[in-house]
Amino acid sequence: MDYEVVIGLEVHAELATRSKIYCSCTTEFGGEPNTHCCPICTGMPGVLPVLNKKVVEYAVKAGLATNCNIASFSKQDRKNYFYPDLPKAFQTSQYDLPLCFGGAIEIDVNGVKKSIGLTRIHIEEDAGKLIHDAWADGTLVDYNRCGVPLIEIVSEPDLRSADEVKAYFEKLKSILEYIEVSDCKMQEGSLRADVNLSVRKRGQREFGTRTEMKNLNSIKAIVRAVEAETKRQIEELEYGGTIIQETRRWDDNKGESYAMRSKEEAHDYRYFPEPDLLPIVVGEEWLSQIKAEIPELPDQRKSRYVEKFELPEYDAAVLTSSKIIADYFEAAAAVNSNVKAISNWIMGDLMRAINEKEIEFSNIPVAPEDLAGLIGLIDKGTITGKAAKKVFDIMFETGKKPMDVVKEEGLEAVNDEAAILLAVKEAISNNPKSVEDYKAGKKQAIGFLVGQIMKATKGKAQPQTVNELLVKELEK
């Protein structure tokens, strides 16, 4: 508690363009190694790059969605270093004149709102992928990813906890998905983060010595890395040690990081303007056109859900945290006006099934209109809430329509009062002790009797009718 952690994030997002940043090669994920590359993206002598205009458009869109200023004039620079997965031995990036600068994102952690500043968003090219072959005792390289366009989103050191980092990263991911500039598939490397972290004594104004952990590609890994590095640095200082400014690699399996190299500074990269590319000029007309294409963003959609659908703030926040979830909710709400029930089912049974099956939301077999239809069957009294759970599980397994499952499984609700009354009288007759307890003032005894009736009717009796008839019989 004597220490404060200071964190800044550098987030790399692959842009969803069809071709690479400086050539016409495909950006499609996968493919046989070294089949999505050409002389330009492999850095062959004598070739010239041509900037993909869509890359600039997507970067500007990301800047506008995160409240950045957009530079009317910017340029690209050569960042010189040698990595075997970057065959040019330099990366084309942006240094002193980034495309976007001075933005901010608002986060909410346990009801406390906070603005996180953005230093800049700039464009650059991705590197290839190294494949370490333990059997051959060597390393292979796949250049398919070389030249895939990236935006690097650099935050101010405004984050103070793992919870804030998680909220910030999730909010940023959500915004990028809403404006459709990146698919944000972390499992494919489309979105990854570098964590810059230092600790200092509370009340101290100067920052501590920072470390950087590279290429974290899951939210869980980012949170664990922040917590572990915070603990490591505090322990090092408490035992009289010093923090070395270095780049560290996070091992998520072991839950620890280890040093890779001393941390580079800007002068180590020997930046200079890229001589083969013209400056980037974003005119007012083009900027206005891009602004007009910015869709409703997560915060705006959340406010609309609270105002239009009268959903609680919590529900609205969960539903709008992902564009695909929000679209699913609205498609279901267009069929069934019981929006609170739709929200409950999405946040409850639907999310449970997705987690159990370990599938992406985009791959769920239950269409939004079918979920709305299932809720409609409950509302009409066609099935009970208990039966609906079983119907949903079968729908999720098979993709069948709700009414088809109800008929196949014989799950229609029993609405015949005579049949329910018979079960009520039987439960009263078979459980005299519970009846005595109820008459003695132990009202909870009615729950046992209701359970016996539902068991006798195989869960098909309408609970409201059961309760009404049971109380009526007990009061006689």
C-alpha cells in the first residue's frame, strides 16, 4: 500500500484492409508460409512502396473515435533495427509527426469514471513471424504478415491498476470493433499490447524506472502481467535492489516475465524521414467525409439503451461492450418487445453456453429471432421458465427452432386447472406435516409442496396457477 503503480499501454491493431500497407498482397490470416508476400513486403532491392489510402482512412477513423486531433500534414519514417522477421532491417513507421495525437478514452471501474489520455495513433507495417523449431534446433521465418498495416495506439501513463488497464483495453477494443477498422481477433494476433510499467512511493512526483513487456495477446495475460510485474518491482525495491530499464517477455504459462534486452530509446532507432514515400496530407473535405462515416459508438449506444429500452446501466454496459452482442440484442428486440428478458437471457444462459462450449459469439447456433421466440413462448404461457431452460440448451446444441423443440420434447405447459388441482390435492394428502407447518405459520413450507406438485406435473404446470390453487386449498 506504500507504492503506486504507473502504467501506459502501447496497443497494436492490425487494420482490416484487404491488401497490405505498401503493396497489393493479401492481409488474409493464415495461408501456407511465405505465400502472401512479394518483393515489396520482403524488402527486395530496387522496389518502391506505395501507401494504401485505406490505411490512412482507417487510422483517421480510429483517431476521431478516440477524440484525437488529426494532423493535416504528417510523414512516415524509417525506424532502424534488425529483426530477422523484418527483412528490410528497418520498419516504416511514424516518429515526430504522427497522424493522430492528443486523444482520450473514458473508462468506468466500479462506478468511478476516469479519462485516459492518448499520446498518439500512428501507422506502421507489421513484421513477419518467427517459428522456433526445437527438433531442428533452429528458427524458421514466415513473411506472410510482413507489411500488414498496423495502427499503434499509445496511451499516456494515466493507468494506476490492473483493473484500469483491463477497462481501458476492453473499451479501446470495443471502439475499434464498432468502427470496423480491425477485427480485433487477439488469438490471431490482430490486437496485442505492450505494457510499460513502473512503481513509485505514494506521494512521489517523479516516475520510477519503467520496464516494457511486449506482445501480450489476451486480456487475461495483460492483467496477469501487470499484477506480476507490479509485485516484482515492489519486492525488488523493498529488498534494496534497483529496477533496470529493460524489455521483458511475459510467459503466461509460468506467470512470470524475464529480461530480453535493455530498453531502447528513440535515438537508438536512428529515425529519419522515409525517402521513398510522400508526406500524408489529410484535407478538410476528406476529413469531413471520414467523420460522417463514424457510426454510433459504445457510450452513445449505451445511453440509447438506457433511454429507449429503459434498461439498467449495468445491462446496457454489458450489451454494448461488444458490437456483435449489441447487434444481436437489437435483432432480438426487433422481434420481441420484452427487452429486459432478452437482456437477462443474453447475459445469463447465452453467455454461460458460450463459455462452456468455448466458442466465439459470432458462431452461436441460436439466431436472435429464435431467442426472442423462446422468450415469447414463456410470455404466452406456452412453456414454463424451467422448461425454457431445457429448450434453450437443446436449441444451442442443435440450432433447432424453439417451438420444434417444445413439440419434440413434449414440453408444453399444463394449463388445465382440473389436472393441476388434482396434483395439488394429492400433494396436500401425501404431505400432512408440511400442511401442519404451513397452518402453524411456517409459510416457507409452501415451497416444498409446490416442488412436489411441479414434480408430479413434470415441471409443466404454470407456477402462478399452482400457487393460486395450492393457497386456496390450504386455506379451506
